[in-house]
Amino acid sequence: LIPDAFGFFLSNATVATVSRSTAMTAPGLTSIRTSGEKIEIVNQLLLPHTTEWLPVDSIEQAHDAIKSMKIRGAPAIASLAALAIASHLTKALQQDPAPEYLSSPDALKAHVEPQLQYLYTARPTAVNLGAATRRLTKVLNTSIAEGKDARAVAQDLIVEGKAIDGEDVYRNKEMSKWGGEWLVEQVKKRGGSGDHLNVMTVCNTGSLATSGYGTALGLITYLHETRKLDTAFFTQSTPYHQGSRLTAFELISLKIPSVMLCDSMVGSLFQHKGIHGIAVGADRIAKNGDTANKVGTYNAAVLAARHNIPFIVVAPVSTVDLEIENGSQIPIEHRPPLEARLVRGALYPFTSNAQGVKEQATVMVTPEDLEGVYNPSFDVTPAELITAIVTERGVAVKAEGSNVFDLSGIV
Ligand code: MRU
């Protein structure tokens, strides 16, 4: 075993997985923990004030946790779906008598395929979830075609499910390094020193949204680790406050100098602070580079173009959906209107219950009889406004004079 550029030990160059515990750069920053076939997720609706671990014992619980956003972030929900299938099948293999669906490969297929489909419906925009379920479907079909018995097919699915989760950290480190170094070069080309960079991000794309290290937040972390970062700026990302609750929590835990702004202050920030780059994640990237990400990303991209600031999308290759030509075909999830009318958080001044847990409250900020609410969870940033798309494979830019990317060769 040889250490790679980041100090991780890889058994070979192509299949590189890093366990969650190895990946943690700050204690407590993880969305999922596993022990054998047992899965627990941290309830992200209660962070940062309360760390509540919830068991995920079934496919239904995994689906509900994703749908209710107790776990969120495109790679993290794909990991949970894959691990839930792996855990479900591990338990089935241990059962005595064995469940009926282990009696034949066809019975197993009839059991697993609807479950994959069900998991995929939990949130429609993040394609990683679909990529994970498609990958598991492919393994299912290939193993059956190879003539394996149901138990062996189930075993293959377990291995694949765990691999989907395990690969995420390594590729995050790859893309973070590619993107961080690319941004430093861009700043130098523009006459800057490439040191003391101010980078803004949207939503939460760190360890809580992935299996570890993060994508756009990984890029920021990489710049910090290589002493190139001055300050990380992040939007609150209302109405769910992934920025003020989760990104703030991660940046403080990682001791990265950071400043929060309200979503409406991005224009002011670009006018008054020297921002060197914007790094955002993605839930789905169309073949031409149009990118769906947390609502508010498009606003930031329009303003970045106005201020000539590099706008970088950082995401794994599995976020690229080559079946979709452009952003108009990306399904955009609309969340329940009520969610945009509520603010959730710890009571302040803080009060604790008998167990020492800070008490939380949900407060309605609108008139009770408000009916009209526009609440898309994501928006689409046209490729024209994106300077670079960074994956674990490297940095993609547009051809000279083109407004779109050609991502056809990336997958
Ligand atoms: O609604 P969320 O919190 O799941 O939205 C998350 C985002 O938009 C992230 O930017 C994206 O999933 C990438 S996470 C690495």
C-alpha cells in the first residue's frame, strides 16, 4: 500500500475508497454512521444545536429520512439509499428461515427493483440518487445473467451498495484539489497573488452532505489546508438554512475563517468585498453544463458574471446526467409551502431540558392565512454563467466562444 497525495492508503489506483472515520477532518462531521448492518443518521433538521442520531432500520425509514430532509445533500442521500439496500439484504441473508425472495434470482429481482424505484422517488432533482439505484439495478441484472444464485446476487448488491458510499470521500478530495488549484491559477492569471482568497459558497456541500470532506466546501477546505484561503463566505440558504445551520457548523468545526450573509446580500458582497471565486455544488448537471443546485445559486451566478468572478460548480461525475440535454429538462422539486413560512431553531436565550438538550422551536413568520407561496428547492444556472465544472476527473471549461460545455465524454 502506498499513500496517495492526500496521505490516504490506496490498495490500487482505480478502486479508491476511504472509510468515513479516516475521512473526518473534524470530529462529529458526518451524516451517516454504520456498525455492521446498523445504520444511523444525524438528524440534520436539529443541527447545529442538537445532535440526534436516528436509526434507519428499513427501506421505508431511509425513504422518509430523505424525503423529510433529515438527511440531505445529493451524495449523502445516494449513500443512504445504497447503504439501506445493503443493510436490508445483509439482514435477509442472516434470517432463518430465509425470506421467500431469496429462493430464486427472479424472486430477488422482483423484491429489490421496486425498492430501488421507491428510494429514487424520495427526492426528484438529485440525480446521484438515481445513479446509485441504476448502478444497483445493473449489478442485479449482471449477477443474474452470470447465473449466480439469489444469495450470491444479494451479496454482490451488498458489496456495490457499500462501494457507492465508500467511493465518495476519495473523489471529493480529488475534485477539491483540482478545483482549488484551478482557482488559484485563475487568480494569478488575473494578476493576483493566488493567496488569501475569498470564496463564497451556497447551501451545504460539506461532510454532512456527502460521505466526507465535501465538494464545493471541500474546495474551500483544500484552499484552507494549503494556506491559500482568507475567508469563506456562505449564504444562509433559506428557507432551510443549510448555510446558517450546517455550513456554519462545519466551518466552525474545521476552524476555517468564515462569514455568513443573507441570501439577499450577495450583490452587496460582490460590490464591497474582494471575492475571488464562487464554488457551489450540484444536484444535477445536464449534458451542456446547465446545473441544478440549491435555489439562490442562479442569483449568485448572475451577479458573479456581472462582477467577472469565476463561478465554479464542484460535483462528482455521478451528478452529470447525460440523458438530459439542457437544464430545462431537469425536474425541480418544490417543497411544501409551509416549509417556507417556518423557521426552526433552538430557543434563545438557550433553555435546556432535563437531559441537558437545548430546546427547539418552530416559529411561523408569515400571517396565518397566507396562501400563495413559491417554494422551489432548486434553480437551474445556465452553462453560460458557469466558468468551470470540476469533478474527480478534473476541470472542464467551455471551448473558446462557446456558451455551453460538452460533457459527453465525462462519464
Ligand atoms: O435540499 P438539499 O439540502 O439537499 O440541497 C443540497 C444542495 O443543493 C447541494 O448543493 C447539492 O446537493 C450538492 S451536496 C454536495
